[in-house]
Amino acid sequence: MDFGLLVYSHAASGAGKHAKDSRRKLQTFYQRCCGKIAVEAFMLDEYAVTNADFLAFVKANPSWAPDKVKALFADSGYLSHWPEDYLENKSLESNMEPVINVSWFAANAYCKWKTSDCPPCTNGNTLHWPCP
């Protein structure tokens, strides 16, 4: 499978310009209290993480299984849409819908796991795995 990460640059995207809503201007708490916020460049996967992708991660890292994850790292809704027999459930292995109900901690662990064993190859602003 081709895996690529896109590098998002705040300046290059023209981001930071507020979209105007005829009823009101939407601002985050940080924008109201602190003004403009500088966002460093970051990587974004080219494709959404699917249930099948996240299941592979959970199988490789059982501590992130819904019945084993520490409460500090996930709330009661963590992977609540998965069936109880998720390890034996063949439909989940082929489920290409984006995974939902994951915590920031689980998403961060997934990203580290996904990129840990493959050094990136850069081609312009895109990082590719495997290297072409």
C-alpha cells in the first residue's frame, strides 16, 4: 500500500484568513484571548485512517484495545462502535470507513506506530512510504 504524508504549511495555504459568516464571526477561545496564533508546519496523512488500519494497530499493540486501554488515555466512548468480538470480526478487517471514537492519545500512538519502522523519503512537500 502506498502511504504518504502531506506537509501542511500555514503560510503556503493562505490559512489564517477568517471565513465570514453573515450572522457572526467564528473565533476560537485562543483567538479571542490571544490574537493570531502561529501554527508550525505539520504532517497530515494523505488518506483517512480506516477501521481496518486501526484494527491492525490494536492487534500489534494490545494495550490500545478497547477493553485494555487505561482510562487516563481514553474515555468510555473509545471505539464504542466496534463489535465486542472485534478481534475475530472479519467485517472489521475490511472496513474502509474512517475510524472514529479514538482519543488524541490513541491517535498519537497510532501515528508513531505507523511511521516508526520506515524512514521517510521526501519528494517536494510530500513524504512517501515506502521510498520509490
